[in-house]
Amino acid sequence: MELVNNAAEQYAASFSTVEDELLQAINVHTTQTHAHATMLSGHVQGSFLALLSHALQPKRILEIGTFTGYSALCLAKGLLPNGLLHTIELREDDATTAKSYFGQSINKEKIVLHVGNAKTIIPTLDEAWDIVFIDADKVGYIDYYELVLPLVKTNGVIIADNVMFHGQVLETNITGKNAKAIQAFNEHVKNDSRVEQVLLTVRDGLMMIRKL
């Protein structure tokens, strides 16, 4: 099922803040060369992440799933002067691409890239998070959520991407492994009294979660 109407997406992009040159370069390069380019956050979602970060003025951000670096650069835009963004990528090729773009950013000193398994890396980071962005393997979402929630500040925000999973969560009988994992995650958050949340139908779905 195609959730994003291309005409609507293009219309939304035309009324969203224009991508800076670096983000545009990542967008074009990833779209033209990466076999899984649809994993890119893209213009509209990236603008939303940047705006949210500016509004919250975070000191510490954690991103689980760097891909080619687009969303990290968007989130880094709102960091305080002494802020840091830690981003974790499992695939070395994508991490190498992201690192090359981070090096061109005015926020390069604020971005720390980790390569490896997030489940082993996160416990080594002695931080309290203002924002966490989860955009990694879908079967790991509940584990990532439970791992980071105790480390999120009160009123801090967790953002989970792809929570509509290409519309497959709308099916009467959900059959795909990833769609089942996302449905389980959505139910898990819904039933968690430690947070409040809203599921936004932006692109492939974003779950905004506030720690109480």
C-alpha cells in the first residue's frame, strides 16, 4: 500500500523550509545511488525534525539508525551550543557515507558517530537524552525503546519512524515480520503509562512519545 501521495508530498515540500545545500546533496546522492533510498527521511520529514529540535533546544540527542546522515544533520540544527548528537549505524558503508557528510557540516563537532550494534553501544553512553530518534531494524523497536526510556529526561521526546510500515499495519491480517513488529511496538507504547504519545501520518508514520 502506498501511503504517501506524491503530489501531496511535493506540495508539502514546496511550502516547507528549503533544504540547505548539504541536505540536498545527501538527498540527491542517496536517491540516485542507494539500493534502499526510500529509507531516507527526506525533505518534509527532515524539516519537521529540524523544527522540533529547534523548538526543544536539546543538549543531548540519540539517533538509532544513521543511514546516510540526513536525519542526524536535521536534528543537530537545534542543538544548544554545548550540545551533542550521538548517532549509531550498524552498516559500515552507510556510516562511511554519513561521516563524509558530517565532516562538511557546521555542526560536525557536535555529532558523534558510532558504528556497531545499538543494543551494545547504548549502555556505554553515559548520557541523559532530550530527544531520541528510533529508525533502525523494526524487530528491535521495543528493545530500543525499553533500553532508552529510563535514560530519557522527564518531558524528553522519543520519535519512532515507520510506525505505519508502508500501510501494512492497516491490513486486517498483518503477515509481514516487520509490520508485525511495528504493530507490537505501537501497542506497547499505547499501553505504557510512563508516556503519552501521538501517531502522526507524516510520510511512513512518526510516533511522538513524551516521557512523563
